Amino acid sequence: MIPSISPQRCQEIIDALRRGTVPRSSLDAFAVGLEHFEDAFDDELRKVSSGGSQFKAVRGEYGCGKTFFARWLADRARKMGFATSEVQISETETPLHRLETVYRRLIERLATADKPRGALRNIVDGWFFTLEEDVLAEGTIDPGDEHQLLVRTNELLEQRLTKINNTAPTFSAALRGYRQAHAEGSPALADGILAWLAGQPNVAANAKRFADVKGDIDHFGALNFLQGVLTVLRDSAHAGMLVVLDEVETLQRVRSDVRDKSLNALRQLIDEIDSGRFPGLYLLITGTPAFFDGPQGIGRLEPLAQRLHVDFQTDARFDNPRAVQIRLPGFDLERLCLVGCKVRDIYRQHAQAPDRIASMCDDAYVDQLARAVTGKLGGKVGVAPRIFLKKLVSDILDRVDQFANFNPREHYQLTMNDTELTTVERQAMGATDVDEIELDL
């Protein structure tokens, strides 16, 4: 039985599935097969919220739900008070060896429980509010004396950022400039300073002059600024930050020199986390088994391979969810049908014709559709979830809900067009045998 969810949550889930994408929140409503990970990840998140740090690698073939898993964990983390960010690693847009670019994307996608994207401004403003409350609690400054309140808050800012000042003095300078610009009624300057703090290039020179900062954030400065963001988060009552680096297996397709730089950057991040440099940070990466085991993946950098090695020769039932690397089980038809039935039940909660949906799209029909989609994809269940759920929502549930005469068993025939499929789905659809399917390795 699916718990009752709000119309807004329902709409967010259904809209994403209708587009063929993974929802960014409320994934717990239809997650299947992740129960055995819950306790271990909750324990690790609690450790991070207490000032620790954590690194985790998630491996799985295409279609097993790595992105779903990452967003499921992020949703869980936000409910525990974490800020979260998901960064898609890409050779052109977000190369891993350019940490200043990773930092910029990370800040662009920063989310909290009440701000689904671009949460840096809310976090910084909330932090200054906390500082002001702490200053007023001292009882030495009149709340109406804005000048003295600003001066004392800046002093407290410097005290809170003492450790960061040793390595990134421009971080606190930018924060101070941002607050000063607001105090002087210059929102355009404040916006420019915040953009610079977020790692954006081409910030107006007058904004940087006002904050007394120069240039742009570079590769090494990005790590210092990440420390600063974590400090601000934890100092404003957030539990910490979960960062997901998704699809790191794309490193296998870049030039060898770029790949080596990227693998070294990943090793550097892991070592910095182990050293305690980033209290409050939980870093999660996702990739295919070929990335973790193949010659073009982490095996190219022996120290990195040693840090991430886990023995997966034993029965998957006994995999250790506390290990540095975990594997996600592949989808089977039973799980695929169960997810489909959960999505149908979520749809029904706020549908126009819930009774028709229950009768026209019962468990037997969901199973029939799942088998049909999988059959068209060469029998590869792991490739099927995205397109199966898209078809279920947009082709079946929407029509049953809107058209009183629509009967999917009579009026619907499954079709798939190349334009709606991903590369791997097209390869699966064109294969005459399961062994012919080329996965993204």
C-alpha cells in the first residue's frame, strides 16, 4: 500500500516520469530493493552531521538505477538537514580534472529541503541572520544600531572563518563584501559578489573591487572554497552537504592525459576527505563496473584502485553496505513490475478517474506492459525501467484518466521510436540476441 502523498509531490514524480527522467525528490514513494542500504547510509549521514566526512562509490550496469539511487539518498539526506548537489561528470561541460568547474556546477545545483536548486543565496543569507542573532544574544549592541550590528557581525564572521582564512582569505572577503553591499542598498553588487563566490566566470570588475577580490577561482582555490561553504552550512544549523558525482565512467572516453588528471583529482578528493579537511561532506560517485575494474578506469592509477577495491566475488546477498564501494543489483521483471504498480498507485491518488485506472491498469496489465517493453529491448530488463515508466505514465495512465472509452488492452499497441530512446536503448532494441547489446563501458 502506497502512503498518501501530497498533490505537489505526486505531480513532481509523474511529470518527471512522463519526460523519461528520474524525479529529484520523493523517490522513497516508489523505491524498490533499497531497504538493505537504509541503516548503513543513515549511520554514515549521522556520522557526517557530527563533524565527520565520508566517501562512497556506487557501481552498477546501465539501467540498474544508479542515478535513482543517488537521488534517493539525496532526498533522504535533505530530510536529515543536509544540503545536496548532483554533478554530472562530462568531458566538455564538467571535466573532473578541472575542480573549479566541478565546484561551479556543484554550487549551481545546490539544494536544500526548502530550495530545490540554487540554494547558495538562501544559505548565505540564513548564515548572516544566524550571526546577527548570535550578536544580539550577547546583549551589548542595540538592535536598532545597524552600523554597530554590521561591524560586530563582521568580527564574528572572521572568528568563524579563522581556519578558512589561512588558506582562502578571499572567501571571507567576498562574504563580507556581499553583506556590505546589501547594507548599502546595492543589490547588483551583492549579486555579482555572490556569483564570484559561486565560481562563476566573467563577474563584473566593480563587484570584485568592492569585495577586494581578484581573478577567478582556480583548481586549488575550489577546494578551499568548498571548505568555506561547508563551514557556512554547519554554522547555520545544516547537517552538512552530500555531493554526488554521477557518471564518472565517462572518464574512460577522454584522452589518456585528461583521464589521468581526472583520476588523480578523484584520488586527491578522497585523500582530503580521509584527512578530515572537509568536515560535514559526504561525497558519492557512481560508475559502471568497467570503470572500477577495467583497464581504462581506476586501474590506471594504482593508489586510487587500492582505496576503492572491494571483493565482489561473494554472493551479492552478503554484500557489505558499509564498504567503500557498493554494487546495485540489476533489475529483474519482478522488481520492474513492482515499481510500475507503485507508480500506478501514486498516480491514482490524485487522478480524475482512480477507479478506472485500478480496473484498466491492474497488476496483470502492468506485468504485460513490462514484458512487452523488455521484449522489444532484446529481453534486457536492466535497460527497460526508464522507457517502461515513461510509456506507463504517458501512454497508459494519462489516457485512461482522460478518456472514458480508452481500454489499453483494446486500443493500445506498444511502439518505440528511435527518437525517444537513448543510445543504449536503441542498441538493445536493434539486437537480435541479448549478447549483442553493447553497454556503455
